[in-house]
Amino acid sequence: MLFRGDLKIHRKCDTMFIVLLSGGSGTRLWPLSNSLRSKQYIKLLSTEESNERCSMVQRVWKQLESADLSDKSIICASKGQVEILNSQLGNINIAVEPFRRDTFPAVALSCAYLKSKMGAGDDDVVCIIPVDPYTERLYFETLKTLPDVLERSGAEVTLMGARPDHPSSKFGYIVPRSTEDGYINVDSFTEKPDRETAKSLIEKGAVWNCGVFCLKIGNILKRCEPYGIPKDYEQMFSNYEKLPKISFDYEVLEKSQKLSAVAFDGLWKDLGTWNTLSEEMSANAVGKAVLDDSCENTHIINELGIPVVAVGAKNMVVVASFDGILISDKSQSPRIKDVVSGIVQPPMYEERRWGTIKVIDVTEKDGFLNTTRKIKIFEGLNSSYHYHNCRDEVWTVLKGNAEIIVNGIRQLISAGDVIRIPSGTKHAVRALSDIEFIEIQFGKSIADDDLNRITLEWNEIDFK
């Protein structure tokens, strides 16, 4: 694939915005990663400044803050990921996808969000980056140079590539046609070549494709016009299905006449498998886990309340969660996605903006469902005020104190209390201290589509 074209003059941008694209479930990191807790939300890494455990997205957001870039940054994510993003990052700007559609629609929706919600102009620049790169501060300092290169090179899009330190067949390559002062004129792309081809590409000055793109916001929004999509975020959200289900690469890069790229000389890794992720973990055991002295290069991650013991394990990863148990040779871990493709079940663990949910049991009989869940709400946080049409609930408080509102009536609850919530009952709970309770749901539906939310704000509830 070749790119040619005459030099175009671009007006210097006023502002650079950043969009982090939050991808799918990351099933190569099963059983911790699922449709609600994708790989970027698993807390197994550490920040650059400390050994405090964090997720990929928390680490990247902290790096954006350190580089003074977070104020102009947003995350594009599906509706199902909003709660966990609020839980891990607080009240940040999120361009919410109504449903998955591929990377070009996600970028277009994000640009509409920047224009409608954050006052961005067509001539402002946006940098699109993955939500989960494992990298260092220099990566974000290099990002700051992309708008200048975009202008100087006259390119429609400027990319960023990591300088390879070995010929890898795991990554795509950006192949240069020529080099200028501080940037590359892009000739073509090669996707995941064999080792010998990769070695030849590196000798030509090729860099690993980091999936980073910098371009004018108006460039993206103009490409939506043929599909009859307004530039307003709310209207694009409502008409999202009209955008083509196509990748950014095919819709934008393939059709661009001139591309440039900047080489990044620093740490950059894709932690997409247990093999690569375990390399960056600060401890070999997380949770209740015991590895005896005969174990070598073995990691255990245990979210269950029972101990996991490894004896004589070599080059293994053992993961125990509410969604399943994995035992794998590390070198074989990239195959997990294919092996678990036939497993179909709802997520058994969720992080919400207010706490966590662990599913203990699900049963069905004569068309009625019964689910038992353990719910934890952190001190000072509250659930939404909502009701269900198709199920009843019974709560048994295990520990902590909270106030609950049922149909506008407020009462205090604590350990040992049992609360019955019939279908149609409006209710919400706010933790006065960390509170845990067992929730039993029973009815014709226990799905989230039977959650009828009235308000998220505690002070907006009408009390009697």
C-alpha cells in the first residue's frame, strides 16, 4: 500500500486533544477479562512512581496527568464500561458508544464529542491512542510533538511508531519512503511479518506501529458527511448505525494521500497475553497463593477466597476468578482466546462506580431465575435510585452501615438487617461505612435491561 501526494499547507492548530480508544473484552486474558471488565481494567501493574497496584488504564491516565495532558483527554468506551471507568478514574470525560461498531465510528463519535462537549474546532488536532499501552513518560512527551510534525510535513495524518529493539513478528511496521528533520515520510505498512522480513524492514528504518494517529478534527468529521451524519455528538450517538462498520485504517489511512510518522525511542509493549503481562507484574503471587521453592517463572493470580498452591510449576500462569480457572504454560498463553471461544456465560464479577458485585449462584426453574450476589459499596458512595419490573430482591446486610431509601422513605440499616424490595419498588442505598450485603434476586428477568434508573445523584431523590 503506497501513499503519494503533493505537500499541503495546514494552519497551525490551537489545541491538541487526546482520545483513548477503549477496546473489547480482551479474551486472551481470560478469566479475569470479560465483556464488563476488559483487560485494561485488571489491577496487576504498578504506577511509574510507586508499587501501588493499578490497572492499565489507571497507569496511562496517571501518565497523562504527569505530562499535563489529561485536561484535554477523553476516553471512548461502550456503555458497559462507563461504571468501571468512573470507579477507577473518577469523573472523567467519556464519549459513550451506544454499541460496538469498529474504530472509525469510534473516532468519529469521539471527535463529535470534542466539538459538542469540549468546544473543539475543526482545525484543532486530536491524537488517537490505545487505552492500554505499557510505556513510559517519554511516550507522552513524544505525543506533544505530533501536531508540529503534522503541520510541517503537510500530511493528512501523522502516526507514531516505536523504534524496534528486535525483529518481532507480533507487531505491524510503518515503512519509510524517506526521512526529514524529525519525522518519516510514510511509504507503506506491513502487518505482522515473519522474522526475516521484520529484520529487513528494520534495516530500512521501519518502526513498530503503536496505533497512534494525529490529525485535524475536521478531517474526521468531514468524512462522516457522505453518510448523512450530523457533527453533533448527541445526534451522531442516535444515528450511530449509519456509520460504516469499518476500521480507522481502511477508512482514513488507506484513503490518505500523504502520511508522516514520528519515531519514539523508548519502552513500549503490548500486554495482551498472560505471558507479556506477567513480565511486568511486581509480584509472582496476587491474592491467596503459595508457590514453593521448586517453582520457576510461575505466576498465580487468585481472586477467590480459597488458597491456590503451586508445587514444582515451571513457566506457568495460574489464574483463579469467579469467571473460571486457568492453568497455562506461559508460551502457550496466546492460544487462550481460541480455546475459550466456546464458553458462553455472563460475567461473574463487576466493578461499578460505587463498589463491586460478585455473582455467587444462578439457577433457573420453570421460567423463573434466581441469582445470589455479594455486593460491596464503598463508604460515601451510593447506588442509583431505580426500580425493577420483573424481579423481587431480598438484601441481608453482612457488615457496615448505610441509609436506604425505599419509595422515598429513608431508613438506616446495619449488619443483620434484612430488606425486602418487591418489583416496582423505587430504591437506593448509600454507604455510611464500607458495607457488604447478600442480594437474592428472583423473577422472570435478572438482566440489566430491567434496571430503570431515575437518578444517580443522592440529593436529587425525593424524600417523604
